[in-house]
Amino acid sequence: MSLASLGFENFSTQVSVRDPENLEKYIGDSDVWDKAEQAIINAAKAKGLDYIIETGEAAFYGPKLDFMVKDALGRQWQLGTIQVDYNLPERFDLTYKGADNELHRPVMIHRAPFGSMERFVAILIEHTGGNFPLWLMPEQVIILSISEKYEKYARKVLNSLENNEIRALVDNRSETMGKKIRDAEMQKVPYMIIVGEQEEIDGTISVRKHGGEDLGTISVESFSSIIDKEIKKTLKEF
């Protein structure tokens, strides 16, 4: 998954290797470490990553490819990590039978795309202020009917959106439209759809984006296309 697709635009990559002045803290032979470190560097080059080498940041059993992210406050966090481990398979005497019917020693890959999931979610919430990317929002659209007379049409719009795999809900509370809009803004729902008499007659919807941008009156099909394009644009680096 691309970090950019989660709203993290400012991130870097580092190859974490041994500290040559403190080799006693690492397990395994030097030749094995050389091989593992070069494997990480070759992989980073093959993927076209713009990386730096950080001496002394390796795990005690192997080198790492770490993804360093800066949040909205400029603080740097180490999130995803991929570690190449030649040492633990040796220590646990791990083997597998290859195509040649002979036993071989595997290479262990430690992979944590987000690091600690709880810490990642906390950083994501703080970084985005709850304004998650559209594809990640639990509810992508809220439908506001001007009055209960148009709730049936609101349900029809809801059904059409759900058929297009858009997560939506209907706000049918007996509240003023102003309060419904304010509440939707507070909940950070990306899109609001307003339906009333004219929309029901024309078979259209009025669309308002989180933050106040008015997208005008369009068809449900056109709106579904807007959502689809926005999500695909965000996820293009998956």
C-alpha cells in the first residue's frame, strides 16, 4: 500500500545496517550480515527507492528497510519495516526441500507494513485530523432529506449508491437542514447529498462536499462516477 494513499505525503526510506564499532550486539557471522545488507540495498535499488543508509539502526538479527513518515506537525515516525534475516533460520536449524529434492536453508523476512497497528492508527488520526482519504472513510456519503416527505426518494438514492459500492447513510432526523449539515461537517463525512421536491421530480441530487464546496445538482450516476474516479486517483499507487 502506498503511504500517499493514506494521506502521508512526506516520507523517506532508510536502510538500517550494523554499527561497525559495536559488532558484539549482533548475532551471526559477518559474511552473512554482508550478504543480508547487500540484499536489502539491491531490493531498494530495484524498486527505485530514494533511500539513505543509517548505521547502527539494524535489528540484532538482521538489517532493515524502514519507512520514515513525517506527520502534520513535522514529527518523524518509523512505520513500516521489512527485515532480512539469515541468522534465525540458522539458529533454529530451519530447512525446506527444494525442487532438486535437497534440503536448503530459507531466508526469513520480517514484514510489518504499518509497524504497531495501534500506533499507526493513532498517528493516522492525528495526522489527518479525522479527515481520512475517501476510500478509507466508514461513511463516504450522507443523504439529507429536506423533510420526511422525501425520505422514500432518499432511500432510493441510498440504494443506488450502495449498488455502486459507495458507503452511505440517510439522516432522517426531525432537525433543520442547517443542523443536519453542521452535524455532517462535524462528523467529517466527505460528501453530503441533499434531496427535496425538485430533486425527486428531476431524478437528481444536490451535492455538497465537506468543507462547503457546492458541486451543484447532478444525477446519481454522475456522482457515483466522481466518487469512483477520486478513489482510483488516490489508490493508483497501490
